[in-house]
Amino acid sequence: MTTQLIVDPARIEEELLQIWEALAKENKTRACLFNLIIFSSLSSRTDYFRTIVQTVIEKFPCRVLFISVDPESHISYLKTAVSVISSGSIACDNIDIGVAGDDLKKVPFLLLPHLVPDLPVYLLWGEDPGKKHPLFAPLSELATRVIFDSESTDNLKRFAHSLLHLKGKEVADLNWARTEGWRDLLISLFAVADLGKANRLVITYNCHTTPFFDHTRIQALYVAYWLASRLQWKFEVDFELVDWLEVGPGNLVALEFATDNGIFVQCKRLIKEPQRVQVHIETREKCDLPYQFVLGKAMSGQSLAKEVTRQGTSSHYLETLRAIDAAILG
């Protein structure tokens, strides 16, 4: 990233143009496939959202408009800065907006002239949608798709209820995207392992926390309620916790099933290659040789990069949210 230049809001485009003129000799190509608005209250997670921007740009160049709100400030302010984020020969515009107090209401009007016309607008809302915020409605109205991160909530049931009541918007959740590999694995096992007859499920997940991730049970809950919604059965679920630095906080480490007709299934990450899962299936009559399933490497920002390229809202995700909304979560 080039050094951020603090600029007057009226000079944002002019200052960006000057940066590009200075970069002209560095063989950088200015590129933009869509507009990416990121909203975050100032906290330790603000830095996390800044790091994932780089991962997104490496795959999909875009114009980034990063809004940081200071809820603790006793004075109102609106500050803007510009820079360029590079990935190889590709580079993208980055516009930072810092805001507090009564100046919040100015943000949508400031954003509008800086959205690249005729391109999609994706909003990453880094806060809990269950808690009202004056900028959510105006920013979501600008967006083609709204992406959340359920890590931001301390109440998953409230989170699910909030998303189910958003009308007319495509929605997604980064934590849901982080479970995609495990869901693909389970889909491959539905017929082979007769999971419809499962009576017990054990989910092991990484309980290691960081300043960016504290609600580590969410991905495990998503997988459990997704299974329940897809197969429309009730079963006993046990959650086991491990502190495992090899994978991200909250990532699943292992799954075990037992069925009424004597089938046992164990899926467990390999310690030396955690992106791979060893699958072991046995019945009363035989024990198959274990095989491996590749989950893929879960890099920071990878889930966001996936979600901005998708269209519509996943019906599986909506059914999972409905199951959570109807459940009593401890």
C-alpha cells in the first residue's frame, strides 16, 4: 500500500489521480471489478478487516472504501485519506473515511460520488446487525450484496433473526463461508455413510481465541444446524474443544457420527497437513481403508473473496438461520 495521504473530502479524486501519475513509471495497472465498502467500529477487528482487503485484491481488484467509526469519541469529526493498494502489477484505489458523532449522517453523501458507476457494490458490515446503527440502512441501500461476519455477534440467535428479516437484499456470512469445505465433505458422505440414520454427532473445533476472533463456537453451530435442516432429523450433538494453532479460531477440527444401523464415521484433520481431512468409515460388517479429503487452505480474507463473487443468498444458509432462530441456544 502506498502511504496514506490525508485529504480534504472534496479533493479525494484529484489526490488519487496525482498518486497514479506518480506511479505511472512503475508499470502498475489500475483495475476495478467492483466497489467494496467495509464498515467497522474502531476496535482490534478493524486491523483484521484491513488485512483481508489485501487478500481480496489479490484475486479480485476493486475500489475499497473503508469506513471506521469511533463510538467512543466525544467530538464529531469526518476525516478522509487516500492510498493505492498493490498486488503484483495490479493496483487499486483505497479511500479511508474516519467518522464520529453527528458527522455520521454525512457518510452516505460522501460515498456516493466515489462509487465507480455501473459496477456492483458489496458491503462488508463488520458489526452485529442485531444492534441498530444509523449507517446500516443507507449503506445497505447502496449495496448489491451485504456480507456479514457472525464473529461480530455475542448472540447467534439474534444475528439469525436479524438476517432473516432483511428484505430485498442478498446476504452472506464469512463464518458460513468458512464451513464450506466441511459441508462439501458431508454432502459426499450422505449416501455412502447413511447419515440420515445418525443418532449422535460429535463436533470438535478450535477454541483458540485471538484479538480478532473470540466467538469460536459459531462455525460448529452452523454445521450442526445445517445438518439438522437438510436431513430434518433430531440427534444428540456433543461439542469438543481443542486449542490448535494449526487452523484458524473456530475452525472445525473433527467430526464423528454414529448411526442406528451400526455405521461409524470419523473425519479428522491431519496434524501436519491441516487442510486435509482423513475420513474413516466402518460398519458392523467391514472397515474401509481411510481416505483423504482436501478442504483447502483457509487464508485470512479467503472467505470474503469467495462471497463477493457469488450471486443470490444461499437457500441452505437461510434454512440454517431459520433452524437457529427457532432453537433455544445455550
